[in-house]
Amino acid sequence: MGSNALESVSSHSTQDIIVEGPLLSELRGSGCGGLAGYLSAGGYDALALAMRGGAADALARLAASGLRGRAGGGFPTAVKWKQVRDNSAPARFFVCNANTGQLGGGKESALIRLNPHAVIEAVALAASIVGAQVAFIHLGQSLEHEQQLLEAAAQEARMQQLLDPAACDIRIQRSESGYLAGEETALLELLEGRPGRPRGKPAMPTRSGFQKQPTVVNNLETVLQALLAIRLGPEQFRAVGSRYASGTTIFSVVGDVARPGLYELPLGTALGSLIHEHAGGISGDGSLKAALVGGTSGTAVGAEHADLQLDYDSLAGIGGSLGSGVIIVLSDRTSMVGVARDLARFYHQNSCGKCAPCKDGTRRAYHMLDNLDRVDESATDWQLSVEPISSRKIPMLLVNAAPPKRASISYTDSGIGLEKIRLICTWYSTRGDCHHPTESSRMLQSLLDGFTDEFERERAAPAMDQDAMLSTMPAS
């Protein structure tokens, strides 16, 4: 990938489906022939049963299936739904987020195009189970065609009286929401007509979500997996997966692999198996150097972790997260310093600015990584502290000037070299209203810890030689 390691990884492209498992096979099989084909394959049967009083039974089947959310830490889906269902508030809402904003994403578009009627049934079923009067399907601004497909499917289902608008109003909308749209409270702010900034902690949408009413927020894959689990039943759904996480998930594999795309595989699949056996190995004549597991919100692991099982608990054991299933693969041609620099810049640019430690901390981390050979320079001239982030080489005084002190500690006044970067990451990691500071700090520190020698070599290189050194690195 070269020095600009993430330039080819897009958050808007539609990924090709390479390997189908139970979910994708079901969607493809029942998606042929429009509404008639979907109905002949049992489409809308689960919704009809729930609307006739079977919602409690459907929730019980979901709980027995062991489905965990296909995002973040994998919270049990049935537990979240029950929290809202059991709430006696006057109104309840359901939100399906089909716009995670992840670099390397694209599964949402593929899922909608594959079977829009399944998406409509899955959302309507979820709303019926939790007792929501309104359900939202939120799309990224670029998914105009997908919105048209969903609106047409919903209208067709209403015409056939498969949906009851009086029971639940399904609203489909798009917005320019960016990277933080995957944060559920930022999405709720968008839906209420405000800028997409996370709400203050503790934020518990299941108690106070949309319009301060109990709200379930799930991503699109989770909602479709829930429909599948209710259709198949617990025993069949749990037939695949790991000990602690049942079923499959859809991995979006991008980067330096021979066959980038979407792979539906059992949870617990080994990282090396996903890359080498399924995705065809590293493209060209390179070898595996690292993978960003969980995409930009995950953690970096080296090639020595090829046996790592891709499930929630295994990744939590190394301080990581599966996120929405994005795996960014990096070959031995990749500069890990370049990856860290690109990511730090991305994190700063995608900080919403609400929480000063996050905005300032990500900026400092980027400038330190962009000036590794000068990271130990002292802060002496505050007049130069207004240099923009676009500057290639800025005075390090901006970076080394002390951030607000906590417990009488200024993290840039202690430590030298890479330790100084680790300390600033630690300082801002928990000081925000969402997971962005935690996730960005975790990723940057995993890169520093896993590839320390590479960072130290660049830190020791004379400043005048750094650009020349990067320019000689083989391109992917």
C-alpha cells in the first residue's frame, strides 16, 4: 500500500459477495422474483406471526439463538430488545443503522440490493417485537438507489397488506453523517434534526433514545441476522459459530488481498484462514505483515496472530473489537508508520469537535507521528501554535505544549520518544462522550506496540531523509 496506506480503502464502495453462508444464501434465494418470489420462500411469515400475537415467542426464539449484535462488543440482541419491550413509556422506537461510515465497509449496499423485502420484513419484525410505533432505516447519502429499492419494497408490502402502517410507520432516509454515524446517540441526534454529535454519558438509548423515549439501535446485519434466527430456530442457528458467539458474520476484507470482498463465515474463524484460504492470500508476491481487525475502530495485529479467532471474546482478550467485521489487510510492502500517520489524521479529521480532549488529543497524536524525528523538541514559542494540520512539518511546540492537566500530570512533560505518543493517547482515550477517543487511542497504541522497531528507525532517521526513505518503499 505504500506510505499513504489507506488511500485505496473506501467507506462508500459496494463490496462484491465472495462467500455466502446461511444469511446471504437465504437472502439471495428468497430475493429472486420480487415480492412473489419472497412470499413463496416464506417471506413475511415471521412478521405475520408476530403481528398475530407471537412477538413474545419470537423474542424467546431470538434469545435462545444467542444472537449478539454484529457491531461493537457484541451485546446480546434479545436483551436489548427486551429492555425496550418491557418499558412502559408511551412511545418506543426502532432504528436500523445502514450507515456505519467505516473505511472498508460497503456491506449495507450489498445486503439491500440482494433482498430489499427481507430488510423491510426484518425491520418491521423487530419493531413489532419491541413495540415500536415508528422504525427508521438510516442510509448514507450515497445510497440513493438503495433507498429507492427499500421504498418500493415497503410500498409493495403495504399494498398487499403485509405491513400495517397503523401499527408501525417505517421511515427510510439518507443523510451526510460521516464516520461517527456508527455511534448510536450521534445517529439519534441526526434523526432529531441536529448535528450528528454523540450525547453525554451515560447515554442509554434503551431508556432515553429518540425523543427521549426507549429506542433500540441496531446495524443492518444484526437486524437481518435476527430475522434469520427467528426463522431457523435456535438449534439450527447455533449449529455454526464459536462457543461464545453463535452464527455467522459478514467480514468485509479489503487491502492487500487477492480477492477483496464480503465473506460470510462462522464467528470464530481464524484470521489466517480468512485471509489465506478464503481471500486468496496477499496480492502480488508479498506476504502478510498485519491486519487491522475491526477496521479503523479495531486493533492492529501482526502476522504472528494468524491463529486469532475472530469472535468477540477472543478479540476482547487482546484488547480488541470485531466492530462491524471490517478486516484491512496489510502486506510486507506497507509502512506501518505511514498507516499510523494516515489513521491519526483520519481520527482527527473525523472527531466531531464536541469534546476538546478528543479533538486536541487526536491532533497532537497526528503531529507527533508526522514528525517522529522531532518528537522530543520542547515547547518554546506559543505564537507558532496555530499551524494547520495540513502542514507537512510543523513546529513541535504545538504538540509538546501541555494539554489540560489531570491530577497534576501533564502527559507531554513526561516520557521521551514513542512513550510520549503513548502517553498522549492514554490521556485522551477516555475523555469523550463516545467510543471514538478510546478506539483511536487503542488502534494507534497497538501499532506502536506491535511495530516498535519500525517507528524507532524512522524516529532516528534525519528529517531531511524521511521523504526520500518513504519514496523508495515499494508500492503495492
